[in-house]
Amino acid sequence: MFSLLRRRLPSEMDSTLNLLLLRTQFSRPISTNPPWNQSPSFTVSYLVNSCGLSPESALSASKKAHFDSPTKPDLVLHLFRNHGFSNTQIANLIAKRPLVLSAKPQNTLLPKLKFLNELGLSEPEIADYLSADPTILFRSLESRIMPSYQYLKSLLGTDEKVAATIKSSRCSWIFNFDLERVIGHKVAILRQYGVPEENIAKLVMFRPQSLSKNGDRFEELVKSVSEMGFNPSSMQFVNALYIFAGMSVNTLESKLKIFESYGWSEDDIVSALRNQPVCISISKEKLNEGLNFFMHKLKWEPSKLVKDANLLGLSLEKRVIPRWMVIQYLHSKHLIKDVVSIRYVLKLTEAKFLEKFLDKYKSKAPKILKLYRGTYSDLL
């Protein structure tokens, strides 16, 4: 099973003179009276003075968009400002897609703004969305945006969920492609393995990166997760799919070797992944520190960590060691007679831990606050 994991998980989802002139001639703030005739070019000066781009960004953008008068780009800027775009958002949008200044505001841009608004996005949300990724402005409303919207709604069920998905920074690409063509086959694979529609919808809304692999790699990934023992009807299956999809084979291998270096067997590791798949997403440094503390300091066997491997992701400095020291101290002062599970203690919320172990005993052990804050070397 373990070797299968290693074998099957797919690979990672895989001039100067002009600038000097610009720096001396143009400043960053937007000017209402742009000096159209100044060098080095009308396009560059317009991008700096009317659109708010830096000289460097303006020079780069001017290679993609050229115009000889402010008439057309002024109409575009007027449209964006009338729909709540800030100067910064306009500058960001144009830096990413300078050709937008050559678009027809009423025929090309306005219909996209209206579509997003009718879907449920407010003007500020639309401005945020488009300044982050303006690609939708260059897609056909009839042949690309609407079909993708309809397919997305068929998966999610409501316009509210579609709007929430679009607003998510994870899904800014949602209208960049023929959505059904790009993810339809992968959705079919998930259905074939018995993943419920509700969980497919959650994957699309919250873990869309998992669907970015090509069809063959995605199918291999789904098969691997299934053969590791994850139940396709559970959200753990979807979570594992997301975690492994975002990890390169080299990274996975290096983390598996860390577990092995602490004496974990293949069965131990696979069981830990099945119980807490998020444990493999812990950074290598943190994974090493956590395993060292729990297995060397606390003398835990792998079998004790398998069910709660997510404990390895907790901060040693801010949570694990301070709480462990408090319990040790209370035991040493005989204020706690019964054995208290450190596993239980680490899972408590901060408020609950303070209530049960600090507020309750601080009158009898006033140094306990000092201990919890980390200055405990003189107390043990």
C-alpha cells in the first residue's frame, strides 16, 4: 500500500535609457492633466499619468497596447471609475491586461460587469475580482462565460454558491476556460468512484486546485487515494485528494523519509494519513521538530501518534511545550492527582485551557503564569 502511494502519486501539478528618462519625467500619482507630448511615447506617458502605472510597468505594458490619442482609453477608465474601481485597482488591472484600454466599453466590458452584478457580486467585489484577474473581460459572454456559468450552477445548485465560488481567490480562473471541458471528465471520475455530489460541489468551491491536473494524472491520483483506504463518500477523501494534488513527488518522498527516520513503519504512515491526511502537509522542519519532541521527549510510540498525527502541526513554542510544562508543574506540586492526558490538554481551546489549568490553580501556584509565558527554567 505504501509503495503504491509512492509509485502512483503523480508529479507536480506541475531600454534602460527609457526607464531613466521615465523616472525623471513622470511621477507615480495619477494626474488629471497628462503631458501627452512628452517622450518617450504617448502610450507610456498615458499609462503613467492617467492610469497610475509605474514607469517600469508602463514601459512593459506599452509593448502590448498602443494608442495615439486618449479617446478610447478615456472611455474605458470612465467606465471603471463609474463602477467603483479605485485608482489602485485600475492600475493593477491595466498592468495585467493593457489591451483592455482598446476594448469597447459598452459592447465588450459593460456586459461582463452587468453579468457579475446580476449574479450577486457587488461593485466592490467585482472590482476586487477583476483587478486580481481581468481575464473574463476578454472572454465571450455567449460562447464562454454563460456556458461555464450554467455548468458551474449544475454542480453547485444555486447562484449564491456560484457567486461565492467566483469571489473566492482560489477560483479566479473559473471563466478562463471552457469549464465543462476542463473539469467535466474529472467530475465524471469522482462520480464513478462514488464521491457524493455534495462533496464534489465542495471540492469545486473550496479546493478547485485539485481539479487542475490533466485527466490521466487526476485519475491516477483519485485511484491512489482510494487504494490507500479513504472512503470516497467521506470528506476525508476530498481532503486527501486536495492535499496530495498540491504536493510534488519529491516533497512527498522527503516527508515520508522523515517519518521513517523516527521508526515509523509503512502501515503506521498510511494509517496516519488515513486518519489525518493534513499531517503530510506540515512543513518538513515542523514535522521533524514535532516528531523529535513527542517521540524523544515524551517517549511516544508511533502507534500513539497515528490517530492524532495533526498534533505534529501544533506550535511547540506557543502551545505544546507551555501546556506540557504547566501540567508537569501542577503534578510536581501535587495540585493534580489524576493523570492528565497531554493529548487531551493539547486539543483544548486556549480559553478552556486557561480556565481549567491556570485560572483554577493560580492562587495556589502563583508562578504558574510565569511558567506558561515561557520563563520556567527555574521552576522545574
